[in-house]
Amino acid sequence: MAEERAGRTVRSGRPPRAGFRGWRRIAVAAALVLVACVCAMWPSADAGRDPAATAATVAPLAAPSSVPGCELGTYVNDLYDLDPAKRVFSARLYLWSICADPKLDPLPTAAFTNADDPEKGDPVLTSEAGRFRDLMLLQGTFRQDWDVRAFPFDRQRIEVLVTAAAESRTFRMLPDNVNSTYNREIRPAGWRITGFRLEPAQRVYPTNFGDVTLPPGATSTYSRIRVQIDLARDDPTVFWKLTGPLFLMVLVVTATFLLPAHTEALGMGERLNSLQSRLAMLAGGLFVVMLNMQQVNTVITSTVGLTLLDWLHLLTLGFLLLAVVATVLSWRWTVHGGSPDQAGRWNRLVATAGLAGYLAITLALVWSFAARAG
């Protein structure tokens, strides 16, 4: 009886089940390696953050009250052409200065540090209650560092920088937050305004600019006002437009593993043709993901680290590569006469575990970036 069983095993050409278990261990190990890589590269709250840039956001101590100065205020009339990819935005605003002495007026000589060729309107000089006011229109494109790693949950703070021409030891600017505001009808495309303020700061240069009254190697400090506008995304559909091809591809790949392509009713040639078609579709899926990644980079570009969309693309590529590995193992199992029932169970296991793992990591990534942005 034992000899007859052995003979049937040899005639069928099927390997023992231990071979299937061996391939399953290899696939599980590959999945664990992918999860380990994701955990090792997991984005942290401080990833890509420049300590110097973080320190620069803290406003230094104000100049002594004995230093003469003027109040500076603004009304933001329009905000448009917000372009994180090009790292710029455009604005139209009114600036005014209020001084006790018109000779102290900073607007004629002030530098708009992050502006590209700003257009200045003619000043309007008036005198009220013994104080002098200078009102000027400013319009232009302003450079801005955008942190879009958490897109579409990112919140931005854009700034217009106004720097006085006189050193802070002889002159200072004070923010007129009481009268400063913005046009409530401003509706930047895809954004909403969540905050507005004027912040006093100082710009320190590591040089004395040749001033012989200062010691060699001394620094120069200038008073600065930061016109800050806080923004939040207001168009979640953009996220789904950019990630839709990824999620659709994952669902299609999962469906191919659930099709009854490994049954006793199908011949060897039909099974191999099915696997060959799956490999061709996976190759096309890899191409679609890479093409979609390039298109996303034209819309969302980060210079400080990987964005949420970058992580989702890398995760989808990993999912497709694991699907390729699973298909190759299934091909080898079929060629060596493996049981179709075992191959079917293997495909269902890979589809279920792969989709569950993909969804879990995707949700964890979205939650991580959303929590950091909030």
C-alpha cells in the first residue's frame, strides 16, 4: 500500500507540501522586510527640520524703548497665485507708518526682503494729532518656504518681510496690530485664511558692512516687521485626484489574486497564461505608479523631506513588487506540478494579507501626517 502511494506521488509529479510552506515562508519574510523598512523610515515630527530655521522663528528681544521708532501697520487687500511648487505667492497690500518725526519714516527706504521686484505706489503723507502718517500701496510676488510634507493636511504661514534701512540701535519699528487686518473677501484658490498678525523681529547680518564705528567682525542688526498670514487647505478633492490611480491599482491587483485561475478544470497552459497576464498587468501598474509620481511632483514638491504622497507612492510600489514576487512563486509552483487548490489558497492568502497590510499602513501614514500638521 505504501509503495502504491509512493508510485502515485511520483507519477503525479507533485512536490510534497513542505515545498509550498517553504515558499510561503519566503513571502512572509519579504513582507516583514517591507514592514521593517517602512518602520525604519517612518516620518517623525522633526524629520527634515532645520534647527537653525526653527530657532529663527523665535522673535529676539525688542530694542530698548529709548531708541526712536515708528509704528507700522498693513491692510492686505488681495492674496493670489499661491504656488508651493514654485515657492512663491502674490499679494497686494497697503502699508502705513506713524511717526512723531517725519524724518524717521521707514517706508521710503525700507527693504521688502522676500519680494521679487515689488511695485510701490505713490506715498500719501498726512499729519493727524501731531503725528505723521505715510500710506503706501505695495504689490508683488514674494518668495516663501512651503512645508508640504503633510499635504493635504498641511497648514502654512506665509510672510511679507519689511526691514528698516537704519540699524536697530538707532531706529526700530513697532507693529500696529490694532489697526492691521486683511480683506475678509479674499478667497485664495484651494486655501482659507485662519490667522493674521504682525510680529516684530530683528535681522542680524554677520558683518558690519564696512562701518568704521563698529569693531572689526561685528554684526549688524536691523529692525523688521513680519506680516504673517496663516493658511489651511480648503480643497480635499485634490488629494483624491492625485491618489486615485494608486488606490485603484491596488484594488485591481488584489482582484486578480481572487480570480479562480488555479482550478483542476484549467489545464497547465491556461494557468500559465493567467499568470503571464497578471505579470503583464503588474508591469503596467508599476509604470502607472511611476508616471503618477512624476505628475504629483509637478504639483507638490518638498525640499525638506518625503511628503505623504511620496510615502503612499513608495508603499504602492512595494505592494506591487510583493505581488510580482507572489506571482513568480505561484508560477514556479504551477510549473513543478503543484496542487491547484494549494495555489488558490495561496493567492487568497496573499490578496487578503496584502490588502489588509496596505490599508493599515496607509491609515497609519495619514493619521501620522494629519496629527503632525494639526
